[in-house]
Amino acid sequence: MLTLGTLDLTAGLRYVYKERQSTYSAVQPGSAVFAALGAPGVSLLGAVDTNGQTFRASANYDAFLPRFNALYRITPDINVYATISKGRRAPVLNLTAARSPAGPVGNLTRVDAETVWNYEGGIKVSVGGFTGSLGVFYQDYKNFQTSRITRADSTGPNGNLIPAGTIVPDNASQATNFGVEVEGGYRLSPALRLFANYAYIDAKIGKPAVGGSLDFVGSRFRLTPEHSASGGVEFNAELVNGIGVFLTPSATYQSRIFFEVPNDPAISQNGYVLVNLRGGVTFADGRYEISGFARNLLDRNYLIDAGNTGGAFGTPTFIAGEPQLYGIELAARF
């Protein structure tokens, strides 16, 4: 580390070594339905029976990943920072089986290594009763690894059959992620504090891989809202003889999210707000606590996931978020 007054510069190099191994074996007897249609030996799910064999594939990967950090202390209470770093996800070995005149053979599809350059900068402040930070980041992906669920029987890159409903890894090529995050808190009194945060994230897939599908282009990352925010009030007061009370009402918001890539508007969740409340009493200087909570106070209906394998067959699976929930908790600290 080189220190020049209030400026700290740091450089590092990380070495990553990975060993990956995939195995595949399947018992998929021929379907009587397909046999009657003139396709004996074809399983109902379309997968290839490995005839008792287990196919294996392995590979070793390594990489050097640099990082650079800068921290400038404007004052003891105000700092600015910047970072540049590289990340990497090793290639995927997707192993299945394929039919051949000699019987089932291993069928390996290799998804290229994903790399990302991350750039971030921001400021952190703590002045008087206010604490807060502002951060801006940009991530540039190459060979962005994702997965998709096949909607119909298709042919893979090696000529193998990929049945409908199969989750397969894929290379969506170039993607970017730009974001801004702001958070802050202000203490109005020793017992009362306000807090809030907001994030804007524009995470999208860009140019397709060479010879790849155009379906990914323009899709947002799954489970990534463009806008999200939260805020609330913290009240924490000490009464007498080690007895205290606390109350924290809060609310969170997130804009529309998609559950699949490529994005499907029918498999998404519109923006929603959740209101929560927590409060209670402490005794013996915080050693014992009786508290109550209410989550999703407005009983908002929302989804935390959707689609999944069932979506490939026209019957997507929907996973609901937590409904309105009340509870009481007792705690003791020793």
C-alpha cells in the first residue's frame, strides 16, 4: 500500500484455480406411446437412456484477477473512493447423452468463461447527526452465463436432442449493469432516527453471442428491479431501572421484476410496497426482550418467483411471497 497524505492506493492480484467435473447417467426406458407412433426407444421425456453407463467430463481452469482501490479522505468525516476489479466465472461443462449407431454416447456442451470488469466510485459522509453514502457502479460482462428452459424439443449445438422443459446453460454474450445507490440516516434526537435508501439498477443483456439467439437481447437480469427503495423510523428510548422501549415502522418498494431470461411479461411481478412494523420492551439493560412484529402489514399479494420448469409446458409455477404475518418473540442474552 502506498500512502500519500490522505490518499490511499491499493493494488492486488488474485489467482483462482478450479477443477470441474460433470457426470451424467439416466434411466429413460422407451415410451409405448412413441413406439406406437413409429419411434421405438424414445423416452417420454425425450432424454437418452445411458444403458447403465455413467459419462464423465472434467477440466481445470485458472486465472489472474487484478483489482485497484483508491481512497481519499477529504476530512475525517468525508471520504471518496474508487475501485476497479475483474471477476471471472469458469466455463460450464454441461454433460448429457446422445444417441449414436453404436448406442448412447456422452454429449458435452462447454459454455465459455464469463468475465466481468467492475468499476465503482462513491462518497461516504458522517457529519453531525447525518450519515450517508452515494455509490455509482458499472459492470461490463463478456460471455454472460445464463440458463433457459426449452419450450419445445430442439437440437443442441452438437446435434443432440434437447427435450422441452430442459434447463440448459447458455452464453448470452455481452451484458452491462449500471447502478446508483443512495442511503442515509439522520438522528433527530438520542431516541429517534430516520433512515432511507434508494437504488437504481439498469442491468441488461446486450449483443448476442456469435451464432447465438437474439431472444436474450434487451432482457433485464432476473430478479433485478430497476428501482428499489426503503425507509423508516427507529425509536429507541431508555425509561427507568434498565427498562427500554423500541418501535420501528418501515416500508420497502421495488419496481417490476422478471423471473426468466429471456423476459416474459406474463412471468413477471409488477412493482409493490410492503409495510412492516416491529416494537417491544427490553429489561435489565437489554438482556431480556419481549417484542412483536407485523410483516406485510397491508397484506399485499406478490410473487417471489415464477415460471420454472412448468412454464415450458404452459403451466408456470408461481411462488407467492409472505402474506400478512404477526408474531411475538421472547429473547434472552447471556
